Amino acid sequence: MENIKLTKAGVLSEIRDYIVIAIGMLSYCIGWGIFLLPNNITTGGVAGVSSILYWGTGIPVQLSYFIINGLLLLAALKILGLRFCLKTIYAVSVLTAGVAFATANYHGHLLTDQPFMAAIIGAVFCGCGVGLGLSSNGSTGGTDIIAAIINKYRDISLGRVIMLCDVIIISSSYLVLRDWEKVIYGYVVLYVTAFCIDQVVNSQRSSVQFFIISDKYQQIGERINREPHRGCTIVDAQGFYSGKEVKMLFVLAKRRQSDLIFRIINEVDPHAFVSQSAVIGVYGEGFDQFKVRRTTKPIDDKK
């Protein structure tokens, strides 16, 4: 019976991921297709390459974007796995359709006299869109794929990886636009996008820890195991002033599960003593995987 529940939870989690990815791609589509592309402001990644090709040759951005990402996904399939690539294919397809619709039906030019504001607003939409995609195990493709590969083996900021990959793309836009001011706006887009990516991803993956002291620790622990599906550790403790032996629950959970855990504690024992704090990183089953530097140097067991 428990396996069925877990299966249902897994299916719901996958559905949630696809919905969040779709929302993220629509956000990216707004930023790129409405604020950046019409104002000749470059962005990074494959979207930036597609923009440059469009300005230089007139090739539709959705066509070049889809083809380039298809080639990158074929190369990344072995490293990132089928699950990531399926979600990325889905994300690329949604974004391609969204940009095609936007370019075909939207012919306005918002903030043409305020390119800096267009760059900021477009970057916020793009960064939030990429962040939502990455937090749901998908991406918009391009340099996001490269960043995901590096992040799989190294604990490096996703935003910084994408920033390093995109500097050359944005700088090369000068060859088509012949306007250093537009290139500078592209750098602004790059920085704001990277910042928004890190904020969204970190907010989705941030974790908290609870120390719960209650006479009803057994009921609280069972509820936490059953509803948010989080493990609990029972710690033997002693009150310094009272000298009373107590049981303390130690719980690690995602930040978004905090409200549910507090509600469980309040329902079981409103008088429980609870301490909550944020943690920098949690690694292991149910959380992030270890990211350590690999070495080929053998370990000397004799030392």
C-alpha cells in the first residue's frame, strides 16, 4: 500500500515539474520575445545566438533555437540522462512555440525609448523562467545544459557558469549590431539573469532543520513521516534546569514543507518547544547529491 502512495506522489511531483517548467518557459518567452528581441538587446545562450542570426540573416529565431538545442541535447543525453533531456525537450518545445506565437502576433515595441528598463525587465522574466526550469529538473537548453552538466559534478553556482559561457556570445553581437551600447545592455541582461536564476533555484532548493521537544514526539514523528515524507531522528536529551529526561526530534526538510510541519506540530501538541533554522546545504537521500572533486591519485592506507 505504501508503494502505491509513493508512486502517486511521484506522478504528482512529475506533473508539478512539467507545469512549473511551462510557466517558466512562458516567462522566458515574455522576456525574450517582447522586451529584448524587438529592442535589439542581446541575451545569452542559444537564445542569444538565435537573436544574432536573426539580426544578421533574417533566420527566424525559433528555427535556429530549436535546431541548435536539438544538437546539444543529443550530446547531453548520455551525461544528464533521459529524464532531464525529456524535460528539456519539453521546455525547448514550449519556448519555441511561445516565441513563434509572440513574433507572429506581437509587433509592438515596448520601452523603445528606455532600453535600459527593457533590458532589466526582460532579464528578470528570462532569469526567473530559467530558474523555474532548472529547479524542476529541466532547462531552456543551450548554456543551461552546459551548466547542468558542470553542476552535476561540481558545487558551482549555476548562474555563474551560464554567465561565463554567455560573455562571448553577447560580445559577438557587436559584429551584427555595430552598437557597443546594445552590447553593454546585453551585459546588464546577463548579470540580472544570472542573479535571478540563483535566487529562484536557491529558494526552491533551500532546506531547514527542526528541533522539536514534546511529550507527544511519537505522534509528531509518525505524522511527519507520513505526510511530508520526511525522516525524523530521536535524540535523548535532558533539561539542564529541571533535570528531566526528554525526547527531541531532529528533522530536515525543504523550506516549502515548513508550514506543513508547523501545522502538524500545532495539531498534535500546541505546547511543543520548536526551533527552526536554515541550513546551507543538505546532502543525501531525498536532498542534493554530494558534489566532490574527483581525484585519480590513490589513497595510501598505510598512513
